[in-house]
Amino acid sequence: MTETYIDPSRTNFDAFKDLPRDRPIHMLNLLQYRDAAEYPEGHAHAGKGWSGRRAYREYGTTSGPIFKRVGGSIVWRGLFETVVIGPDAMRWHDGFVAQYPTAGAFLEMVTDPEYQKAVVNRTAALADSRLVRFQPGEAGEGF
């Protein structure tokens, strides 16, 4: 059985919070959408027949103003094509890198009450995901 990941574990979230909060971060997002979004019973979008991709678009619409308010931006976005090094079964639909002015800004976003309402769309949308924090480095020609 393959493990899937939608929400952070307590251990991983605590490790994130233990790192410095006052410097810029990049968050690598890898997304695998459900064929059909899975909203909780009674949710306004339940039963609309949305795809996972459509539900994720709703997540972007509803969380976007909060992301922007805390200073977030997308610095790279791409569509998955193939795995060169890694498990053959690894498949993603989309990937992007979000930049935050500080890790504290990310924490401000995810604890915002309006964000908490928006995140149901992300959960409904995704079959699997990865969210990995990086300290930004210098771009250039060399590795």
C-alpha cells in the first residue's frame, strides 16, 4: 500500500515551527489531484461533480487573497512530465514553488480563520501531495 499525504503530521509541523521564522522560505508543492473532488457531506461544493483540479482552483481562489496579504508569491510553476530519478510510480499533476517573506508569514496564513475555511477545497482536491520547506539559495549557472 502506498502512503499518501494531504495534511502535515504533528511531528513535521512541529519541526517546521522549530526552524527560524524570521527569514524567507520557499515551499515546494507537488500535487496529485483526485479524479473527483471529495467534499464533506453538507459542504456547499459537495455534489457539484467537480474534478480534483477544479476543487484546487477553488482553493487558489479562496486562499489567494490571504496568500497575497502575507506576502506570498509563486516563483516557479510547472506541469509534470516524467520521473528521471525516483520511484517509477511517482506521478504528479502540477508542481510549484511558493515564496514567503518569512516562515512566520506562512504560519500566519495557515492559521488565518478564512484560510481554514478555504483549505477544505485543497483537502477535497488532492489524492496526494508533498510540501517541502527550503531556505532560498543563490541562482546561477553551477550546481
